[in-house]
Amino acid sequence: MNKSSWCYCLLLSALLGAPWALAEQAADYSEQVPLQLSGTGPWYRLEVPMALQLAARHADLRDLRVFNAEGEALAYALTPASALPTEKRQEAALKWFPLLGAADQAAPAIRVQRSTTGTLVEVTPEVQGAAEQVRRGWLLDVSTFDQPLHRLRLDWSSEAEGFQRFSIEASDDLQHWSNWGEGQIARLSFANERIDQREVELPGTKARYLRLLWLAPQQAPALVSAHAVSIERSAAVPPLVWSQALTGQPGKPGEFSWELPLSLPLERIKVALPQANTLAPVSLSARLQGSPQWQPLGRGLLYRLPQDGKDVLHDEIELSGYPIQQLRLQVDPRGGGLGTQQPQLQVAMRATQVVFLARGSAPYQLALGQLAGQSAALPLGTLIPGYEPARLATLGVATVPAELPQRLEHEVAAQVGSDWQRIGLWAVLLAGVALLGGMAFSLLRKPNAAQGD
């Protein structure tokens, strides 16, 4: 083997021996956390506690991994923690009146009698001609239910089985009608089993009267009950995760500051008010990332005061969700301050959820805390083929040991700076590779120089 080949082999060995050519291991991360699984897999979701968020080296959790018992890194995705929208239903029983008319009549003509409030008292058909009168549908009085209409729930006589299709129209004056589309209800029996489909979707707007006209067959069944349903949905907002209490560092009189291990998108802070009869006007400021100056975040009034025999507490201030690492609280002395003890602060941010595919053997562990970490997260739709948001709530659940968050909070409370040992190792490796490369280049030039002589 000539010198040139030997140098190539030496350089290739050095490159293959570098850390990036090796499979990741849990020991490469400063924190390894055991996971406890429950529910049905193989996908599991973990809401990342604030203690783990603070133990990471990057706010976006790019240095997070999940390992199995064989030491293999598992596929995972990061997503905002799910918050299912809340749903509040209001229902009201309705009066109903039959609509009689000819089977081929588009809409039966009726005479109505209403009370002064608009409630229907009597509905009678206007008989036209000698055609046979059949029950074409029903008129529903919704005038006493002043809510948007999202559902209509009907019950009808047991002898009428099969599918029932009808048109839905709405009116406020019984003269002008708006088309709300079609509805379908059904009752099916088989082998002593019965399936009922009794609810019909409505557009979510208000109306005083509803007209239901059966399509096929045109003989409507006898109603037993009719209910209007209004549904109020609240927006789904990811929950907050809170840190443990952090003790502030005193500065000037009435001034306290806190420094987190990394910049986090904080949504809220909570200041402990241990003493009764506390009233404290405060101002909050922060050193935003890359700025040496304190930037004002807002003002607030913190208090713990008696009212009707119990304490009324207001100890939180909302923030904008901008990345913050250093906070400063200034207390107006005219309120009497916060007491003799150093104030304690809790910070909160929107929760992040880790979803992973549990391949291999348990126990599984979550690892984080690597300065040079790069994200390996997949999109959620790639991790779970055919994924739909409603499916997230059905996945198995992963949790961390109950005592873990407190231990991590104490470990990271004073964590500031870099992983100098790892930086030093990388520096030595890169310097070695550069030296080998220089040697190889020098040896490759010598034959050419000799030929020139």
C-alpha cells in the first residue's frame, strides 16, 4: 500500500469514528427519564411536564428522543397538547301540530291561532277540494326557545319503521319560509335488536317555527315527542404546564429577578402571596433574547384580601407567549410590599405532547439535554398513517414518575451556560480530522514535487 492510499484509509477511519457516524444512545443525553405506559398502543402520548421542558437544551425540544430497552431510538412526533372543545347542550321540548293535506300537495294550507307572545295555540287545515287528506308532516313551535338550533330530536310511533325523509323549512311569521335542507330519521329492527336514528342536523341559526314535510312515503308517522337542541362549543386551547416555585434574586429595594435555563414562550406567571392582607401593585419586565435592556411586559395588581369571611386571591399575570429567559418584578412600595421572604415565582407555557411508536421491548425512556441535538421528529400524519385529530384522545398514555418533576426542577434551577465537556470533545475531534486532512494533502503533493525535480 503506497502512502497516498494509506492516508486515504486513515482519513476515512477518522471520519467513520466521529460521533455523527454512530447511532444515538440514551447516554448521549444529560437526562434519561423512565416512562410508564397505560392504555392501548402501539402509539402513546406524553404531555411534557414543565420540569422536562426546563431540563432540555432547546425550547423547541429538538434534543428530545425516546429509546426502548434495546437502546434503539424510536419514531416520534411533537404536537401541541390536545384540548378537546367543551360542549354545552341546551334542550327544550316543543309543541307540534299535524299538517294535513292532499298527498300531491306541495305544502298544506293552514289556519293558525297564536297567543300574544307568538306561541301557537291551534293549527287547523284549510280543506281544498275533495281530495283525501293525509298527514303530510308536522309544524313545530320553537318560539319559546330563543337559542340557535343545532339539532332536532324526534320520537315517533313504534309501528313506523324504516327510513323517514323530510324537508325542513324555517319561518318567523308562518308566511315566509327558508329552506333548511333535508333530514332523515330511521328505526330498524332485526333479531330482537333495534337501532334508532332520532337526531337531525340543523344549521345553527334561530327560528320561531319549523315545518317538516315528508317526502317518501308522503304519510308522516305520528310524533311522540320533539326537542330542539342548542350546542355551545368553546374553542380548544392547549392546557398550560406550570413550573415549580422558583426563588427570586433580590436587586434594588422592591426588585426581584429570575433567570430560566433557556428562553421559553411564557403565557403566564404566578407570584406566591403567603401572607393575608397583601396588596401589591407590580410591574413586570424581561430581557428578551439577544437584548441587554429590560423591556416592559405590563403592570398588574396582586392581592390576597378578605371578603365575606374568606380570602380572595389574585396572584397571576398574563403574558404574550414571547420567548423569555430573564424576568424582573418591581413592587410598588406604597402597597406595603410582598413581605420579608424572597418571593417565589411560577411560570407557565402551553403544553407540548410527544407521540411515539412503541417498537421493541419495554421499559421505554425519554432522553433530553444535548446542546448539539437536532430534531428527529416526524409529522404526526406520517407517524400515524390516516391520522385524524379525534384519534389523538384514543392513544395510549405515557407518564413520568410522580417524584421526577421536583428532582429535575432542583437540578435545573441554576442551570445556565453550555456543555463545555461536549464542546471540548467536538473541538478535539474536529482538530484531529483537520490535522489528518493536512497530512494527507501534504503526502499527496510530495510525489508531484519529486516528479518535477
